[in-house]
Amino acid sequence: MANDSIAARVQELAERVAIEHGVELVHAEVAGPENKPIVRIFIDKPQGVTHEDCSGVSTHLGTILDVEDFIHASYTLEVSSPGLERGLYKRADYERFAGSNAKLKTRQPIGGQRNFRGRLLELDGDELIFEDRTSGRVRVPLDLITKANLEVDVEGELRRPK
């Protein structure tokens, strides 16, 4: 089975397991060398994921992966929270986190720039409106984004009134 089809099958199974456990599948990926792949699953829920959530999804998904046996190598399964600076992978992520600070990397330069830091504003069709700290407001086609993460302002969070 080719790596793309393995990743697609892992995504499909992880989505099903996440739903059964009452969590959101944020992202699933297969990384590392073909002879020792790492299957990474990121899950979340509104009140945050617990160790028990990760353990339950890991045990359930691991059992299915072992039974279906389509990864033809010894693999490592990692299930975790997406973290504070979670990745943004889907259109719904950009909508959900509009107004948040983020950093983006694009496949091709936009206005001579490939790396952006600033605030997610909104989606307009298939473009993200982004307020970049350096170049101001830019329109970034979603299909040009190769990596995007929320960016937490730790100092700002510490100064915020309780």
C-alpha cells in the first residue's frame, strides 16, 4: 500500500474512532521512514483532552490498525492534544480561530513573502484574509498554505486580568 493510501486509511479510521470517543480529530499523519513509520493522531474537545481520552483513542485505534494490518512495518502510534500552538489544517480551523494570532508558511511567495505572523481575520471564498505584522493585510489562497499554527502570546496571557 502506497504511503498516500496508508495515510488516507489512517485518517479514515482515526476519524471514526475519534467520533466514537466524543473527540474531534484535529489531524492524522504518517511520518518517518517507511520501515519504521510514526502514526501521529491529534485530538481535541472543547474542555480539552485528558490522558484518558488519548489512551482510549490510542488503544481503540491501535487495535484496529493491528487487525487490519495494512501498515507493513513496525510502527509507533502517538495520540495527543494538538497543544496551545495547534496546527490549522482544515477550512473550519481558520473559521473557528478567526481573530487569533497565527503564523503561516506558503508554498509560493505572496508579495515577496512566504512566512507570515499576525492575526487570522476571516475567510473570503478560498482565501484567508490575514493581518501580517510586517506587510499588513494580505489575501492568502488556502491551497498555497503549507503550514499554519496558532501562536500564543505568553506574555500577553500572563498580563491579562483574571
